[in-house]
Amino acid sequence: MRRQYSSPVTRMVLTRIALGIGMLLLLSLIVFTATHALPGDIARTMLGQTATDEQVSALRSQLGLDRPLIVQYVDWLGGLFVGNFGTSLASGTPVSQLLAVLLGNTATLVLIAGAITIPLGILLGTVAARRPGSAWDVAISGTMQTILALPEFVVGILLVTVFAGKFLRLVPPTSPLDPRMSAIEQPALLILPVATMVLIAVPHLAESVKTLVRDQFAMGYTLTARLAGISEPRILSRYALPNTTGPVAQVVAITINYLLGGAVAVETVFSFPGIGSELVAAVSGRDFTVVQVITMGIATVMFVVFTLADILGILANPKLRNRI
């Protein structure tokens, strides 16, 4: 009898990881090609419009931009694997040094927003799902749908108008952090950016959780449990919520990535010094070295989050878990 060296679950996990790595490699090629296709010439931008063609050509050669694109791509990709992110074309600063503080600021913003969004979204979605059509359901769903209709920058501007306007002035309208201090040491400047990210992410999570939990309440086993006299809270905690672990993990992963993507707009609105605002500035200045690193960094984080959610979903599935 041939020995089985790997379980179906292990093969599924390894397959997802392999597919994710393949997608990252494909994305790296797309990002590299797209950034080099941006209009304008970084060498001309750096030297100014009065520079001669000879000066521009000399700078392009110095920066290695005159080499074939495939050679530049291979060198760049190899550098990413060994942690060499290159040098900013605009400032001449190593990209790793340029982004070190900004990455910490964005991470602080996303982690605080996520720590509030995830439990709040799950709680609101569960409460709305328990009593379909109740006052709680109508109030929560109506509020969530209203917020969902507003773009991130509109939510940010409304919060600034209400809480940082000339009447209340409870918090600063912008968040220009002091670079000599960490973001967590400047809590007043985090309030509006975090509040904006929470408001734009909670509705997505709450509505998804409501649908998942409501589907579980409509299943035959929950109806049988009700007929057996089991209380609603017990049905929720023992049957409905455990059976939604996998799907909820997927929704949470989407929410985390949504927060990460939303950070770009939020940081721009509040002048928050993070990788999102730096990405906007790098695109405007055609500093494609910085654009490439930030884009690949965000994509890698998303890949890791989705992969972990997939693994949790697999382990939470009783049919698959019993085959480990």
C-alpha cells in the first residue's frame, strides 16, 4: 500500500500559497511595467525643463534607466528578495530608510482602526441578524447603508467639519505628525483618521456578518434547536457563530485589506504622513522606485492576510478538519 505523505488539507494550503506567490510574481511584472509607462521623464523632472538632452541622457544612464526593461525588472525583483528596495529617484534616499517611519505610522493607524472595527462590526452584524425586522435591525442596517453610500474622503471631510470646525474644535483638522515621536505618542492626531477608517469599514463588515449569521439561523439545525427549547443566546454561541468562523475570517480579511487600501485616501485627506500619502506623492513625482515598493508591500500584506484567512477557513471546516 502506497504511503500518503500529505493530507488533503496540507495540499490545499500549499496550493493556495503557491497560487498566491504566482499572483505576486505576475503583479510585480504588471506594477513594474505600468510604473515605467507613466507619462513624463523622471530624469527631466529631476533636472528641470532647462536641462539639455545630453544632461538628461547622462542622468538616465547614471540611474540605470537606459538599460533594457527586462534587465531592470530582473535586477529590481532580485533586490526585493534580498531586502534591497533601491533608492528613491526623487530624493536619492534609500527607499527602506524613506519608508521606515511612514510604515510605522500607517501600521499604527490600521491596527488601531482594525482593533475597533472588527469586534464592533461583528457585534453589530450579529445583533442585527438575531431579530430580522426589529428596531435594532432597522436602525443598524439603515445606518450602515447610509454610511456605505459615502466615499472615504466625504466621511473625512464631514468629521473635520463637525469635530474640528470653528464651533467645536475638539481635535486638530489635520494630522501632521511630529517625526521625532511615534504615532502612538500623538493620540490627538490619530482620532479623526482612525474614526474615518472605522466608519467606512464597519458597515461592510457588519452587513456581511449579518448575512452570514442570518443564514445560519435559517438552517434546519437551528430550527430544531429552537423546538427543543434551547435559548437564542445558546443557539448563537454554540451553533450559529462557530459555523460561520470560516466565512467570517474571510470577511475580516477583506476588511483588513479594505482598511489598508482606505489608508491612502484617509492619509491624503488628513495630511497624515504614512505610506498612503507617500504613494500619492511618488506617483505625482513619477518616483516609480517608491511606487513599486509600496505597491508590492501592500499586495504582499494582502496576500498574507487572505492566505491566513483561507487556512483558518479550512481548519474551521469540520469535513476538512477531520481529514488532517
